[in-house]
Amino acid sequence: MENASKALIIAGAILISIVIISLGVMIVGNVMDTINGANVSEQERDAYNQPFLAYEGTKSGTQVRALCNRVLSHNQGYPDDYSRHITIVYADSGTPTLPTTVASAAVTDSTITSIKNKIKTGNTYTVSISYDSNSGYVVGIGIVKK
């Protein structure tokens, strides 16, 4: 009888151990899914911003005109989602005031085209980028003639 009660105690301890280990594995799996979900949004943000990052800094007029074309096609890719539109601000000197929040209205093609027409291929420009304070997406590009 004594051996049978010890065997039941050992079997119960093994079952409790299996339940605890299973709960631990399930919790770790949920935490990893959450962490991987956060990485996906970071990867999406980086993929969204990547085409514009190459233009940051001192660039030739030809490169800045190419940037304007890229922004035009980007904005046309989001015709109904103004929060994804990128604004371009041009200044002959000084520092342009760039947006730090997403656009609430469409950034028109004519605005970007008029800025593009101001860019001369023989000149040099400083390009700066601003990001949305919440999402981290590019929302504004500043161009200053050097």
C-alpha cells in the first residue's frame, strides 16, 4: 500500500510539472509573436522610408529633380490615403519648416512640379527629411539651394 501511494504522488508531481512546462512554452510563444509583430512594423517603416533616405544630404540638381519625381509617383500611389503623402518644401536659403505630422489633405502634383521646376541641374542643394512623430514615416522633404 505504501508503494502505491508513493507512486500516485510521483505521478501527480509529473503531471503538475508537465502542466507548468506547457504553460511556460505557451507564454514564451505568445511573447515571441508579439515581439515579431513589432519587428514587422519596424521593417515596414524602414521599407517605406528607404527610397527617400538616399537623397538626404548635399545633392546635385539632377538628383533632387529625381527625388521630386519619386515623391510624385509615391504620392500618386496613395490617391486616397493622404497620411502617406509626402510634402516637399523649397527655400532659396535658410532652413525650411518641415511637417512633423502626416498630411491631412492631398499634396498636389502641381505643387511638387512647381518646386521641381525651380531646381536647376547645375546647382547644389541640401536635402533634409522629416518624420511623423508617431509612426516614423517620412512626411516632409526640405530642399535648400546652396
